[in-house]
Amino acid sequence: MNHPDIILQANQISIGYTHKKEQNIVASNIELQLKKGKLIALIGANGIGKSTLLRTITGIQKTISGTVLLNGKNIHEMNALALAKNLSVVLTEKLPPSNLTVFELVALGRQPYTNWIGTLSDEDIEKVNQALVLTQIEHLADKKHFEISDGQLQKVLVARALAQDTSLIILDEPTTHLDLLHKVALFKLLKKLTQETQKCILFSTHDIDMAIQLSDEMIIMTPEMIIQDQPCNLISKGSFNTLFKDEHIVFDETKGKFVIS
């Protein structure tokens, strides 16, 4: 029986690639539960398979084994429209050249709901405006997207995902090109959104110290295992010590962050 708060559940999944009938398994026996109103950080060393995991649980890539359930349905049996109404994804790719304003870019999030001409209804416009207000970028609505900063653009992409009105938002490395000020602002925005909208937001990040401070839960990927828990429990279990295979990078449990020895 699916728990009402569970939006996405991964049951014993193995992730990886099949190439010329050979299976390359990145990680196996993964169990995950993404629940309403939670901000969840996915962390792990470079090349460990974070993007593969995200692509698999968003239905872009097939599981090698096991099932991913999104709102109780097998994600690989859902059509594109049903997926788009349940799940929004924010990737790190550069936007294609266009003259779109911030409002128009956010309005693209309404595509799963608009009629075949793509005309925005009053409800669509209201959802777009709500997303602009929630992300505090309504003052940018008429600007062209190439006239704004990277930090502002990241908020615009989050607003587009909010306008899509899905119960789950997944972001791949949303803070990559941001300075510290904008990183903190984006983390705090994501935290606020989960509390105010009760959506679940899962994001991968290299900003581990900040994720520890602001996430409700974290998923740690190491070569040996994938573990999901609250940051305080992960600290007390010593889970962060397994993250980097380097004697000079140690996790200081008293400070709750990594230090260089």
C-alpha cells in the first residue's frame, strides 16, 4: 500500500547502462522514498552516478531491475503528458537562443495543460504569476531571459518548474555556476518552497556543508551503498566519512562539516 505522503518510491532498483547487450551496473539494490514537503539533497563524489540515478528516477532512463513508482504508478508505464503533470525536472543545460521574456519562459511550464495552440487560460496565467511571486522574481517578468544574471535565471527555471504544478521537482546541480550569495539564496528558496507548497524537491549538489544545514533529508552515494536519512542521523552514523577516499578530507562531527587535515 502506498503511503499518502510518498510521492516517489524506488524499490530495489539497479541503475546503469546496457551497451551491446552488456550491462554496466552503476549501483544496485537502491531503496528511496521521496515524501511531500521535504527538501532532499543528493550527494556523492564526482562520477559516482548521481546523474544516472536522477535520469532513472525521472523516467528518462530505464532501470536495469526494480521499479520506480511515481504517485503509485510505474514511471516507465506513464506517457509523457502524465509524467509532465506529476514531475518537473530542472537540468543544468544552457537555454537555446531565443527572445523569450522571463514571463514567457516561466509560462512554458504550463505546456502540459494548455490546449493544442498553446494559448494560456486565466488559470495558466494565475499559476505563472504565483510562481513568479513564490520565487520573488515578479519584477523581472518583462525582461528578456538573456538580460538577467545566472542567479536570477536559476530562479526563473525553478519558477518554470513551479508553474508546471507537479508534486515533485528534481534539480540537477542547481547551484553550479552561482557565487556564495546566490547559492545561499537558492538553497533558502528551495527550503521555503517545500514548506509553503508541500512539494518535494530533490536536488543534486556539491555544496555538502550547505546541504547538511538546510536539507530535511540527504541521499549519500558511495561505491558501497546508497543511504537516505536526516542529516543529523547521517552525522551520528558516521556516513559522511565514507564519501571521499582521501585521508586529508575528514568530516568533523562536532562542527558538522568537512575539514582539511
